[in-house]
Amino acid sequence: MNVSRLSLDLQKILEGKRTLRGNLAARPVAEKLRMLDAMREREFAIRGRVKQRKEEVRMQKEETEDSRK
């Protein structure tokens, strides 16, 4: 990849970030709070899945250890 192209892409990314931040700043507080609530719900859902998967792996490990005895 060409260095000048990389710089150009970085400039596009930074401009996009500025635009997004400006759009978010212009939104009403109530809408920002709704967005925050939605992000929290997704985080809890993701954490719950990770926790559930860890429990499944732990149980499988215990079953494997028990079958070896």
C-alpha cells in the first residue's frame, strides 16, 4: 500500500469521526440517553453470553475429568 494513500485514508477517517461527533453533539439529551441505555443493554447481553459460555466450558471440563476417574 502506498504511504500517501494511507495518509489520505487516515484523513478521511478523522474527518468522518469529526462529522459523527458533531452529529452526536447536536442530538437532544433525551436521545443521547436512549442511545446510552441501548449500549448498556447490549453490553449486559454480551457479558451474559460470555459468562454463560465460561460456565458451559467449566462444566464440560468437570465432566471430562469425572469420566477419566
